[in-house]
Amino acid sequence: MTVLGTRPSLRHGAQVLGDRHVPQALRLCAADPVASVLASARLVPASRSGLARSASELWGYAEGGSLLAVCVVSANLVPVAPHLDGPVRTRAMAALAELAVQRRRAYSSLVGPTELVMALWEQMSTTGRMVARDVRPEQPSMVIDRRPLVAPDPAVRRSRPDELDIVLPACVNMFTEEVGYSPMTAGGTGYTTRVRTLVAQGRSFVRVEADYGRARVIFKAELAASGFGVSQVQGVWVVPDRRGAGLSEPGMAAVVEYGRATIDPLISLYVNSYNTRAIAAYEAVGFCQVGTYATVQL
């Protein structure tokens, strides 16, 4: 994958972009890899096989022939506009919000740096055509780039493909608790494929224990997004009857060690600001806050 090369011409304003614009969009992602990891995780594969194969759309905003902001659109809408502020950011988000309303796709949320997500949503919501189920404007974005401060749980390991029958229910339970509805409501084919893919890629981590002779997932997490040396942890979950037993910190430490050793040197995550117990656990592992995300669930 290369991020260099010629720069295709761009007209002023917001527009739907194509494969030839992916390198320019990746340049924006590279300017702030932690903030843009959800976008680069889609764009890096698209740079090899095309946007259609990655099931994504790419929208952009340009002024003076330069691409200043993009939105990567798949299951989520993810804005990227590093170091853009003031009137230019206002113009960019307003134009992209108008495009988002015009081209309403089946994305389930807006997610990314809070200043971009909330600016987009402010513009989108004024149309009256879109309603949010939940708005989370403050989600600390945290990173760790060194060995964890607590000992890793030796029982945490990569999930195996033959464990999908116990890994998938744990993922569904986590999603339902976090979002408020089951990802299997409409059949769950896409969600099942996503979980299976993460397992196959070695990005799914579990602690499995026997319960009355039957295996079950006790702790789980995924390194679900990766780009420019950053992997983002998602889906951290402890089975309800084992919460408070001290599994989170060593479990996360194990995920950090696996990730830093085999995938990316920097591990990131974002967490709801009201989840003070989770924030304290991540800080105990060695994560520190570097920014703020926001999520608008539609």
C-alpha cells in the first residue's frame, strides 16, 4: 500500500469520492493515527482492493483543490479532519452533513473525534429527517505504547475458529448491553461474519473456563481496527457473574501484550465518560487519555 503519488483534481465542496482519492484520504488519516484509526482500518484495505470490496463509501470536502476532510461510510460514519478548526471546519462539517442527509445509507452511528462528530450531528439533526437513539458526546480516547503496568492474565489467549459457538454469544451480549439492541435482530449475518473474521485474523481474545463441564467465555476483547501502527480495542466484556473479580485489568494487559508484540506498537481504545470503573481499570493497566471521541447512535 502506498500513500504517495499524484493528486486527482477535486472540485470545491462536499462530494462522493472514488478509489483514486483513497491515497489522499489516507494522508489525512496518517496525520492523526489514533483519532482516525476507525477510518484507516477501512481505507487501508480499500487502497488494495477498492472501496466497493471493502463495503465502504468515501466522502470528501475540498477547498482550493485540496482535500481537507473526509467521511468513511460503512456500518458507521467516521469523519476525519486532522488539525482543521475555525470557519473551515464549520464549512466542511456543514457540507458533509448535507451530503450525509442526501445520501442516507444504512450506517448505524456517527463515531470519531468529538469536535467532528458533534459538529456533523448538529447540522444533520436540524433537518428533522434524522433522529438519534443515543448521543454520547464525551468518550475519552486512551492509548498505551509500553508494557502494561499489571501482569497479564496467562489464561487470556487468541480465540480459535472452533470456538465461534461460545465467542459469538459473548460478543452479542456485549453489543446488546452497550448499544441497547441485539446485532442479531435482522438476522445477524453481517455481525456473525465480522466476529468470524476477527477470530480468523487473530484479533479476538478470550478467557474460557469450564462451567459444569461446558466451556464459556469469561472475558473477551477484540483488536478490531488497525491502521498506521495503531490498533483499537473494542468489545471489552466480562461475564456478569464474574464482574468485580479482578479480571478486567490482567485481561486487558494480556490483550495489550499480544497486540503490541504481533500487530501494532500502539494500542488505543475509547470509553464512555460515565463508565468510571472501566476508566480506572484502563488507567491501572497503563492507558492514558490523548483525546475525546463521540458517538451518535441512530
